[in-house]
Amino acid sequence: MWLPVEVCLAHYRACDALDLSRREAWDIGLEVTRKVHGTSLALAFRLAKQAGVTPWSILSQVPRLWERVWRGGGIAVHKRGPKDAILEVIQWRAAAIPYVRHSLPAVVEGVVELFCTKAYVNDVSSLTSDTSIGLRLQWA
């Protein structure tokens, strides 16, 4: 069952009202991502990594995955190099909430790290606004 967007926004606003530091929001995003993917799917991800699956495998599916978890906005991944990409979320109302802007990079890092040794995710300020978020992804 899909929750109305307003319910999700209310949740993110409530998180934002906790007045967490950027680091605390990052830590929560990373912990939630690792717990969600580190339990029932841990073996599958380990096997995929051993079989040579790379972050590009999941990044190519990001637009389709976005449509399954969020109604509204859009997402794109632009390849910049063999282990370097720009991820853009556009026309997303949640982008205006600082908690979201601080925790989303950690969520992305946690997902990318399922398929590599180490991921690095940084904001791209020129792509970030009240309706968009831009992130640079790199990994080893």
C-alpha cells in the first residue's frame, strides 16, 4: 500500500525537527540502509560482489527502483568514469528538508558499498535546491 506523499514528508519534517547534526543524520541514514540490506539479503549481496557485480549493476536500475519506492520526482545517474557518477534527484519535494539532504548521501553510500570495497558520496551544490539533490559517487 502506498502512503500519501504528505505522510512521508511529515516523517522527514519530524526527523528534521530533532535538530540533528549533519553527521547524526548521515549516521542514521547509513545505519538504516545497512540494517535493511545487511539482514535478509546479506548472502545475496556477498555472492554478487564475489561474482564481479559492480555498483553499475544497481546504478543502472536506480530510475526503476525510484518508481517503486517514491511517487513524484525523478532520478538519473550520469556516468563520469569507470568508478565515478553523478546522481541527480529532481522535482522532489523532500529535497527541501535538511534531514533528507543530510541522510540521503549516506543511504546512497550504503547501497553502493554493497557492490564494492568502499564508496564515497559528496553533495554537488550546483545541483542541489529546494526541489533537487545532486550527489557525486565514487568507489573503490
